[in-house]
Amino acid sequence: MEVYFDNAATTKVYEEVVETINDVLKEEFANPSSVHIKGVRAENIIKNAKENIANLLKIKTSEIIFTSCATESNNMAIFGTANLKKRAGRHIITTKIEHPSVLLPMKRLEEEGFEVTYLDVYKDGKISLVDLKNAIRKDTIFVSIMLVNNEIGSIQPIKEAVSIVKNENKDIYFHTDAVQGLGKIPFKIGDLGVDMLTTSAHKIGGIKGVGFLYIKNGVNISPLILGGSQQASKRAGTESPINAASLSKCMEVSLKDFDEKNKHLEKLRTYFIEELKKLDDVYINNDFVDVSKSIVSASFIGVRSEVMLHALSEKNIYVSAGSACSSNKKKESYVLNALGLSKNHIESAIRFSLTCENTFDEVNYVIDTLKELLPFLRQFVRK
Ligand code: PLP
């Protein structure tokens, strides 16, 4: 059996997405900015994709800016706001557990003279709204708080956070990185009340290299990429009908029968956690109330993450140690560190990330494999 439990890193592309790409690739190669009939057809594919996404997410087509990935969307939201508002203030608020595509732009802004407050997270994986309120200053221009964390799956109270920020000062822009949220947990963009929201296709059955930044109508940021007048000059560069159509299709498939699929995922996660807890010296790091049902973080005390990861891989079980972005570096997870876990827990943590397509048989195979591997791997622990 082969078990892919690394869906927070990326997902298998849906068959429907592959079909859509094939159709568009064969027929509609023209530049959507060209004025001839073929150009107009290519442009229509983009228009239809935007309309479909807007309908699915109950937003407006003018609020969708296609980008190359979530990393670009996060950079665009952060630098785009900082550039536009730097005369109004130079203070930004974020959290200690954001993805590097938020944290590194923040570091760059600090080098340029901005001040950044990094909110703590507590045992439940969440920020405190009191901390957020206390952090807001007269010169605060921007807040970026992720919806769902990619390592521990904690869900932040974005709606409440937006209301606190806007009550203090409605001109502060609020951005959320919803890469691990959209198509994975139930929410509506409009209900959150954010000014900007980041998404990525390859986390929900789409292809790598496309996502979009939601920018609420009326919110202005300075563009990151300059050039042609595509996408109302908010993001220059020839638009891709393939990217647009495939993004629209993966959103459609992932949101179809969402409640039903989510219930299955919830049962699967609960069962997986119960079984993991029966194993000796295995701890669940994200047994939270507000948590994505797709992520289970567990520590196998005495077995280093990379040793476990490779041992599981030998058995055709694919997982990550922490997040995929950080797992090839020998650095300790800053997310688990922010959660206050001990060194033993951090060094032995594995992230299992599931989708609704995973099965109980797969979970059983993983548990049986762990039962077999754990005593063997623990023989080599240095005492
Ligand atoms: N934000 C979060 C929370 C993520 O999990 C990831 C990917 O792991 C990203 C941003 C970056 O996404 P992309 O690969 O589309 O740039």
C-alpha cells in the first residue's frame, strides 16, 4: 500500500483539473490581450474562471488577482501595503507562526525601518485577542494573521481579530494567509471581513504555479510587478488561461459536497489520533478545539523526525517533519517552539496531512507500520 499523508505540502492534481488543462492547452493558446477572435476566446476563459471563482466564494470578480503562488500573494499584500502606507505609519503586526513567505518579507521591512510586532501563540495554537488589541499603535498600518497554520493546523479567530483592528482604526489593512484554509475548513471570505486573503491552487488539487490574492474592492495597494496593464495594472504579466481555468476547476471540485467530505475527514482524524495515543511515548501536538481536520502533528519521543520520515518513506508512507518548506533544513521548527513544546517533542515531530480522499485502511496501515517501526528505531536512541 502507498499512503500520501503530505497534503499540506501539496496535493495530487484532480482528474477534472487535468482534463480542463488538456482542453485549454490544445485549443486556446492565444494571448488573452490580443484583439483577434482567438485572443477574445482566451480572454473569455479567464473571465469565466473568475466568474466561477467569484460565485463559489461569494466575492466579486474585480476582487480576484491571479498570481503565481501564495508566496507571491503574501509578498504582494505585505510590500504593496507597506509601499503605499509608509507615510501614514511604519508599524505592522503579525504572528510568530506565519509561513516564511510572510516572515521573511517582514524581516526585509524591518531592515528598511519598519517595526514589526510578532504575536505569541498559546497552548491552543492561537493568538490572544487581548495581545492583538494591546499591540495596535497609532502608526500601525497593517496586520497579517494566517487563518490556518501549516504545521499545527490551528485556526485563528480572524473575524474577531478584524473587528478589533477595525474598531481601533479602520484604515489598518488586514490580510490573512488562507492557503491551508480555503477548501479545507468551512468559512466565507465575506464573513471574515478581511481586506486581503491569500490562496494557492496546489494545496487543493490544482497545479503548482497559480493562486490568487483577494483584494476587497476599495482597498488599494501599490503593485509589486510592473509592466503591461493586465489585471487592471495590479499585477502585470500575460495572463494564463490554463492557470485561471485550472484554479477555478480545483476550487469547484474541492468545494463540492464540502460538508460531507469534511465529516469524513473529521472522523478519520479522530480515529487516527485515538490510535496514535495508544502507542508508547507518542504525543499529539495539536489536539486543539479550533483546528484543521487535515493536520495531525505527533511526536515520537526518542526517534528524530528525519529518521522516522525516511523509515516511513521506505514503507511507502509519505509525510513531513514540520512543514515541507523547512524540513530539508536542519533547523528546529519555530512553530512548535512558539507552542512551547520541549526539545524532545520538537526533534521528534512528524506532520501527517490528510484529505477527505484518504481512507481508514490507510490510517490502519500507518498505525501498523508505526507499531512495527517504533521499537526498532528506538533501539538506536543514545541514552
Ligand atoms: N502559506 C502557507 C500557510 C503555506 O502552507 C504555503 C505552502 O506551504 C505557502 C504560504 C506558500 O505557498 P506556495 O507554494 O503557493 O507559494
